[in-house]
Amino acid sequence: MGKVDVLLGLQWGDEGKGKIVDVVTPGYDIVARFQGGPNAGHTLEFNGKKYVLHTIPSGIFRDGIINVIGNGVVIDPVIFQKEIKAIENEGIKAAERLKISSKSHLILPTHRLLDAASEAAKGSAKIGSTLKGIGPTYMDKTGRNGIRIGDIFEQGFKEKINFLVDKHKQMLDFHKFDYSELPALLETWFEAIEQLKTLPVINSEYQLNNWLSEGKNILAEGAQGSLLDIDFGTYPFVTSSSTMCAGACTGLGIAPSKIDEVIGIFKAYSTRVGSGPFPTELLDQTGENIRQVGREFGSTTGRPRRCGWLDLPALNYAIMINGVTKMMMMKADVLSGLDTLNVCTSYNVDGKSQPEIPYDMNVATIKPEYQNLKGWKQDLTQITSETDFPEELSSYIRFIEENTKVPVALVSLGPDRKQTVIR
């Protein structure tokens, strides 16, 4: 019997999951993405080139690996078509390495327009959506109005689309939102649907479980991060899907008993894109330096990411709800040159110290309580062995392990797949 390992982000996304999936993929037969949509941006760098994937699993660049887009994912055919083109320009035959769940839901052009209309209506209380139509698509899914990939092969598909588009138009009219560009958007969308029809669409829950019974190993790849989870994230500043380990079961049709390792990825510091609480945020020159050195700009939106110190109460919360068995620390190289590193070990909430996240981080007055650790001066980007780590970096890792009770199995020291040290 094969096994499923789940790989997910432990912060607010952007932890570096794309690189790590690419690095660890040779140990698996299948990489399966289980939630989210083109609001994700997984960046991979190797052979001096940079690739950004939005929907396609990050194992696509490895020979002999099957990549599955699970039922929990929502797909924009137009963005997907561009992604396919980009990887095929690299000589990769997408149809040979990629399989799509028939139960994945489709993002319509009107979903994107509704996303924009909803954000505009919220004014200063906006969520900070990527405006890719993710929220409205998941709303139609749970409202039982959604259109699935399997529907594109059925008779009456266009009628189904027209019915849903008409419903969306009424909502856009309510928001007084201009949708004059819709006919052109729909034309492009239907063209992209024709390309989707040429790719292998499967009943992925059967196929994944068959592969497991054949002894094949699966890596379940999450998008976004645990603190953006619809249930356990910093609500309402969250995404619309389950970004945690449980989401791998519902997003792929795999039983919890099949999950072996839960691999949590975190940055050596914290970042967040868009609105929402961020207790350890640095609004000073240090925060700006981290942003510039770490190239902290959204890979999907290009938006500057907010940067701050490592937050252990938030990290421990993500470890707890996911059952993390090992962690991987990213971007340690970005902190080189800082004299002191602050790590938040507890929160002072309304005058009381506590290790837990409050029910609503948006209204609680949170002051992070920091422990100061010594920084390291040297450039880490050329280090290939743990024995060459500066003592301050080793102490930083030990401090995290002692305070989370989870081993740090890998340290990333740069964006390239070669800049990775397995401990």
C-alpha cells in the first residue's frame, strides 16, 4: 500500500511550497493539488529560469511524475490555457503528465466580475482578494449552482452556463457594476474550454485510491497557508477553501487513515498579502529591508507583501490543527546581516500574556511578546551542508524546534532547487 504525504503552508501563504514540492517530488509517483485556484502562485527556479504555476501542481517539471488537479480545486480555463502553453514551450507535453478531476469546479468570467464588484462594495473593509473569482466560484459550489469540469462533455453545457451567467448578471446589476466586456470574455472562455477538452479528465478519487493500492506514493500539495483557512484562519480575511490537512481528504477523496507525514512549510520570518491582522508586522526600515532582500512581492498579483518577525503562537496553532510531523524552513538567507532577530513567543492580549491566538484577531488588542536572538552576518546562499551553518542560524533553528516540538528537516537558502540543505 502506498502512502499520502501532505505538504502545506503554516503561515499566510507564500511560504515557498512550489520550490519544496519540486525538490521533494522525486520521492513520489504522483503530485496532487487539493484546493484553491489561480489565486495561488507557486514559484520554481532551476537552470537559471523562473516559472510561476497557478493551477498546475508543482511536480510538472519532473520526468515520470503524474500531476493531478483534485476535485477541491477551482479552474479558470483561460489562465489554465496560458499555463499549459508556458510549460509546453519548455518541451513538456502537458497531456502526458497532467490529469484533471471531473469534479473540479469552473471559474466563469462572471465569477471574476462578481469578485471585483464585491470588493468594491466593501470599500475600506475589503478582504484584499486577488480578484480571480475564487470566492464567488466556491459560493456557487456550496450553493449547488456550480459548473464542474465533467459538465463540459455533457449535452446542455452551454445552457447551464447561460443560466448561471444570467443569474450573475442580476447580481452585477444589483451592484451597478459594468459588465459590458462580458461577451468578449465569454468568447475567450469558451475557446479555452475547447483546449481543456483535449486533456485527460478522470474520476480522480477512484484513480488516486487505485494508485495507493498499487503501492504508489502521493504528495498532496496545498495552496495558500493555514492561517488563511476558511474555518481556522484570521476570518474574514481568509480564502474560500480548506487550506489545512483535512482539506487534502475532501479535496482529493482520500481517507484520513491514508495520510502519513504532514510536512509544514514556514518562512524564517512572516509575511502576509492583502488585508487582515498581522501581530508581528514590521512597518519600519527592517520590514522594508526584508521585503526587498526577500523579493516579497506576490507571484500572482505583484502586490508588495507585508513583512514581520516569526510568530510562534500562530505557527504552533497551524502545527496543532494540521498534525504537522516535520517542518521545512524557507528563506533563512534573507535574514543575513541583521544584528538581532526577534521571535514572538506569546501574545499580550488586553493586558494578559497567552500562548493562544484569540478568537477574533481583528478586534483583540494584541502586543507580541518577543525573545531576542542573535543574528548571523554571513551570506548563506552558497552553503550546501548543515556543518557550515553559522552557530547563530543553528541556535535559531534549535529555538524554533524547542518551542514547537517539531523537527526542522530542511532549510532553504535561496530560490534555486540546488540551494536546499536537508538536515
